[in-house]
Amino acid sequence: MKQIICPNCKGQDVHHYTDAYVVRAPVVKDDGSIELLDDRTNEYDDWFFECFDCGYRPTEDELLSAAI
């Protein structure tokens, strides 16, 4: 695997952000407490990559070109 760096500042703290919601089903555990089990996650179309160091939002193509 290659590491991805920010094409703007060469920082290594690039993350992927997405809006989503998680649906969980409640169940009762043996000790009588409630546990939430992940049922499904629905993601919205709005997602982006962002460098934590400089705030730049590179495209996927830019990130592929910046892989080291």
C-alpha cells in the first residue's frame, strides 16, 4: 500500500468525511442492560477528502497522484 499525502502541503493527515446515519437495533443483554447492534449505515452523496493540516480538499485524482 502507498501512503497518501496532501498535494497542497505534503501533510500526512488526510481524511475522508461523509454524512451518514446509522440504524441500530436494541436488544436486551443477559445482564438486563440494553445493547445497540448495528443494522445498517446509510451514506449521503456529500463526501470529501480534507487535509487536517492545511484544510485543502483534494480530489480523488489529486490524491492518487500524491501517493508515495
